[in-house]
Amino acid sequence: MCLNKNLLMEKIMLRNMLLSAITGFAILFSSSSVGAVEIEYWQYTYKTRVEAIDKLIISFEAKNPGIKVKHTNFPYADYRKKVAIAVSAGDGPDLVQLYYGWLNDYRESGLIKPLPKSAFPHSKIENEFFGMVKSMKADGEYWGLPTAVRSLALFYNKDLFAEAGISGPPETLDDFIDAAKKMTKKDSSGNYLQIGFAVDTDGQDHHWWREVLTRLYGGQPYSNDGKKIAYNSDAGIKALKFITDLEKTHKVSSNGFMNRGQDAFKAGRAGMEIDGSFRISTFNKAKGLNFGIAELPGYRGKRYNFSSYWVNGITRKAKGEKYEAAIKFLKHITSEDAMQLWLDTVGELPAKPRIALVEQNKQHPLYGPFIKGLSYANATSFVSEKPQRQSLIDAYDMVILKGMSPADAISIVAKKEQGVLDEFYNN
């Protein structure tokens, strides 16, 4: 009887200990999860970008146990529409990633809030970030900050270069044309088997024309205040002639060959392609693709580049505790540690010179040419990125498909784009 009584007492004590532990866990769970502030972060779907934000969320939540971050991403084609609809309805993200060229659209629609000066002092931003970030300043306020910035570089196929007897990447525009000619191949019917350069006007080539070629020929794309078209000049016409002559005169390229320029290069059917550092991870995964990266070719001793970036902005949905949490997360994902993680994961360049321009990064065989290009890069101050991007696409098609002269094509698209600028600035 005594033994049975002792067993019974032990069972009762064990049950009480288990109940106490369960209660403790319930209290802990309630205080750390149920009571946590949850904010939502949105970006477009790109594998390495999604991976980078997921890593940053883990490190952020470890430092801020009272805040949870929900990460949502959408295909690029649907992204802008989904953001506009959700935020307008008071739903969706508290923090959103947006292309810098969309700033005015988002700001004028009331979708984002200015960054609080107390958390993001203007002097600190302007002293620590690359100067191009100033294009995020409007009406005396900053509306977003980037983790990374982009520039352009020349991707080249080392095997095709060696096969054609080309010793290295082109330094000048003339070298570029010569190399492209040596690598272009056609069948007996005149169909391209391999192209020297993969032109893609809907890719990065509209930036190459506007901010690089136009400047190399002695002009500039817009007036200094950004209100007037300036590429309707001799320099702009020469720039359009250069890029259209690749297909029309030199016959070393074909817009749309194998769908996109990046597709042709990835398949080993293009000798050269101009793209951003974000394309490195894609080409690294292409089986049998032996590629190198070089700075963009110059002209008469000059070099120019284009720079762009995606920023993180706080939406009008974020209020109260969510607003404060969003500020903390924005600080975290634009920190120097986050920038290095972004470079290592995504391949995009740190937005602060102090992190980007270290010797290790400048000498990197893949990132180095992009980082060097930042020192002579310009970011286009778009008022509405989509119709302005369409300028080169339309001008190129007018020359190639309709047989129009580059001068006439420039005249038409410049007038149309000036209307976009006038509408924005007059309002």
C-alpha cells in the first residue's frame, strides 16, 4: 500500500510539473508572438532578392523579438498594379520596394510617406550614400533609401572571343564593332546562327543609348534641371545611329534574337551583352557558359555609365506601432551589413561608397567592372519611367522596321517625351 501511495504521489507531482511547464510556454508564446507587432514587406519576385530579404528578416527579428516581418513578393509584371491597389485600399505592405524611376508616380498617388528626418537625417544620407540617391529627394523630403545600386558592364563570352582570335574585351566603340563582326555567324540562307552583340532595347540598352552613348558623343539626354529633352541633338542622333547600325549596317545583331539578349548570351549564341550585375547569378548557373565582365567601351578617352537602384519606402498604411516598426526594419535593411549581404547574395552593389569602393570589391573579377563604373555613372531622373523608356524602343523600331532616318526618329520621340515632361512639371 505504501509503495502504491508513493507511486500515486509521484504521478501527481509529475502531472503538476507538466501543467506548470505548459502554462509557462503558453505565457511565453503569448508574450512573444501574439503580442508582437507584425509589419509586411513587399518586393517583386527575383530568387536571390527574395533570399536576401529572408536572411535580413531572420537577423532583424533576432534583434527585435517584439516585431514580426511578413515577406510577400509578386511577379514583376503584376507588381506595380498590386501595390497600388492594396495600399490605396488601406491594405498591403507597410514597407515596399520600388524602382527609383517610379518615385513621382508613388508620391503623387499618396502611396508612400516621406522618411522622418529624426530617423534618417538628410545630412547623414547625403554624406554616406552615393550621390545618385539624391534623386529620391522631392519637395525637401527623402521618400526612400536603397540597399544597393546598379551600374552597367559588358558581359563577353570568353570561348567565342578565343575562337574569333580576339585577345580581350573591347576598350573603345570601334573595338566593340570589330569584335562583334568577328563573332557573327550566319547560315547559307542568311539567318543568324550566332550574333556578335545581343541588342535588347527593352532590356538595358535604352539606358546605354540615353546615358552612355549620347554623352560619349558629346551631348546629354536632358537639360540640367531635367525639364527639357536634350537628346534631340547631333549627339543623340549619332547615339541612335550607332546602336541601330549594329543591326542595319554592320549586321552583327538582331533585336529579339532568341527572344531576349540575355537568353542569347546565356545559350552561348551571343559574343557580348550589356547588362547589370544582377545578371551574374543567372549566367553563373548557365551550363558551359564561360564568360567575363568588363567596363563599358569608351570613346575618345571618355567613359560613361548608367546607374539605377531600387529603394525601400514606407507606405501610408504604416501607422502607430507599425510605423515605428517599419522605420526600424528600414534602418536594418539599409545598414552596411545588409549591403554586403546583398552584394554577396544578389550581386548588386552597396549603396554606400565606404562599402562598395573597398579594394577587395574593386578588384573582384565579376563585381569590379560594375563598381568602377559607379564613379562615372549617371542616374536618369525619370518623371515617369515607362513612357520614357519607350522612347528608344520606338526610335529603334522606326529606323529598323520603317526605314526612317535616325534624325527623323529622334525628332518624333523627343516631341512625344517632351509632352510627358511638360505634363508632369506643369501640374
